[in-house]
Amino acid sequence: MRSIGTSGVKQSEGEEVCLAGWVHEKRDLGGIKFLLIRDHLGVVQATWTRDGSNEEAGRLIETLKINDVVLIGGRVRKMKQAPGGIEIVPNSVKILNRSVHPLPLDPTEKVKSGLDTRLNARALDLMTPSNTALFRLEAAILSSCRSFLSENGLVEVVTPKIIATATEGGASLFPIPYFESTAFLAQSPQLYKEQLTLSLGRVYEIATYFRAEPFNTVRHLNEFVSIDVEEAFADAEDVMRLAEGMVKRVHEDISRRCQDELRVLGIEVKVPTTPFERITYAEAVEKIRGLGEEFRSGEDLAGKALESLGKAFGGYYFITEWPVKLRPFYTARSEKDAELSESFDMMYKDLELGSGSKRVSTKDELVQRLRQQGLNPQNFDYHLRVYDYGMPPHAGWAIGFGRLVMAITGAKNIREVTLFPRDRFRLSP
């Protein structure tokens, strides 16, 4: 059995073809029967008529239900009213598998289902036209990110996901048995990517990470994909330019290459202008207060504060110069003010996409920062010894892939743009 696929059918007028797929819709008018056959590339109509088609094919079509798997053989002809202006006149129908009804949701999307119902039957949910378009678009976004970073001279790396201690401090780690000891699932490649600046200079990794934080919000998952970058001999401004360049490139690429997917999803992509606006943390606080929100300087930006900023900024922007006390131990202090850091968050409206900074590049300062945050330097000995080898000044960032997709698509819940989301309450399917 070899199917040419729906895209092949559309280029095969007058030919005998074989198409495998799923029954998407069916209309039975007695003497004429219409089938829409769907595969991962689209939909093709098959039209059976009593006068012009095989009788056995007609009898089999009568038994078909939504999502039955079929193999249709027949001649392709033009038909103005059919999807794509072409259809198959079937002379054979083979049923490859039957679906069991009632299905938990409607794969045609005529009847909408709630998110929990969709996630509980995720494989079926992913067959809907909108989800097929969404995750093809996601694949293009991922490819664009990878191409941009590689073309700009960064080396793709793969770092360990089983680690001995926290990479960013804190307790948001999933412990796992590891032979005679306990290990943890990595929450970030942070320390490894810093170490790799000695040998590879500029590196990136796109991988899955884990955070054992008890969040239950529309923006958090406990298993997530992160795009991480680290560069030797770079500062925060250098890596901000790289981040905004990548985001702009993604918009350019998908606006050219993903017109069908964008049409199905009803998304209009506007390529952002670079450089993105930059505001300091202090300016953000003043902006929030000016919009009527009470906010104490020195606190992290969240909730109502971010909602207010989202109203003031309609697109991408950076918040820079965060207080040192709000940032991880490896974040470098600002040369202008020791209470501030050379760091940033990349934002889209009120959505934090990622964060980055220039890093601490001397061993003594890193030890001091670890102690200030209540961390034991001995637990980081494997990282601290690297500083004895000649650590270069370096900077980097991490951007959440799911959140970037949310910004581009307008999705309100990160679970919608994650194939099989893992959160505090969901470990299946």
C-alpha cells in the first residue's frame, strides 16, 4: 500500500490514485455520497455516485464513521465545489481500521470541547485542523530559532539532564534515585553552558527542563522547553541584540513559509522592529505606579504589576537593570550601581518570555554571591574550579519556547501550545 497523500492528489488530475487517511466528514444523500478524507497535510473530497462509481465502494462508504481509517482508490477530477477544487471518484474503498464511537471529542471541531477533555484525549485532539496547523507552525518556529543561532556562529550543545545539585540555587528540583545516591532533574543548563564558553565560545541548547514549583497557572509547566544561549566575551547588551534578532527572524520566517497554517489559525504575523524598547526596572516601577497600581520598589514584577505593563507596551521589550537581590547568584553586578545587576527580562506585553544577564566572571565574587544567597560554595565546587582555568567574561539568556509560541499565536494557556503538558496535576496521557 502506498498513498500519495492529499497534497499529491491535488496535483494528479485525470490520474488513478490511492489515498490513505481518516474520515473527516461524511454526507450520504442516497444516490450520492460525499467523504472528506483527512491526512496530516490536508483534506480531499471523495464523491461516490450510483451511476458512476463502484457499487461495493458505495456499500462500504455507508458503514463509515468519523475517524475510520480508509484507503481510497479512484480517479482524480476537477470539481469547483470541492475543497481545493478537486475530488476523487472512488472505485475501491478499503477499511484499514475502525474508530470506536462515541469519540471523546469532535475532531472536525464543529463541537468545541474544554481543555481538560482535549488533554485527556490529546492524540485525538491533535488531529483537529487547528492543532495540526498549530504544531506545524511550532515546528517552523523551532527550526527558525535553531537556524538563526547556528547561522550566527553559535555551536549547538547537549548538556546533562541528571545533575548532582541545583544549577540556580533554590529547592525547585525533582529528586530521583540514582544508584546509591539521590540525583535531580536539571532545571537549567546554566552552569554547563557557562563552562562551555571556555572551549566553544558561543553555545546554544534547545532542550527540555524540569522545575518542581507548585504553580497552577496558565503560564507555567513543570516540564518545559527552553532555548538557552551563552557567549564568551559578551555583555548583556550583546546577548539582548542576539535575542531580539532571533525573535525578529522567527516572525520573518513564518510569515513567508507558514501562510497556510497562519490562515487556518487566523493569525496575522507582524514582524517586530528592532531594537526592542529597553526600560530599566526603576522605570518599569514608575510606569506601573503611573497606571494606578500600588507597587513597592525592590519586589519582583508579577500579577497586577505585569498586567499594567502589558497595557503600556503592545509588543516586545526588555526590562533591564534589575536589583541584584532579585537575580540568581551568577548574575553580574552593574558597574554603575552595586545594588543593581547587568540583567534583563525579555517581555511580550505582560508575558515574561525569558531572562538573561552578564555573568559573574571571577571566582571570589561568585563564592561571595553564593554565600549571600544562603548557598554552600562546597556544593558548587565542580563549577568553581572551572574559574581557575581562566573563565572569560560571558553573558547569556534563556527563553521559554512555549511562551514564545504563546506570544506569536495569542494562546492564553501554555498547555494549548504543548503537545503533552506536564504540570502539578497532570502526568498523563
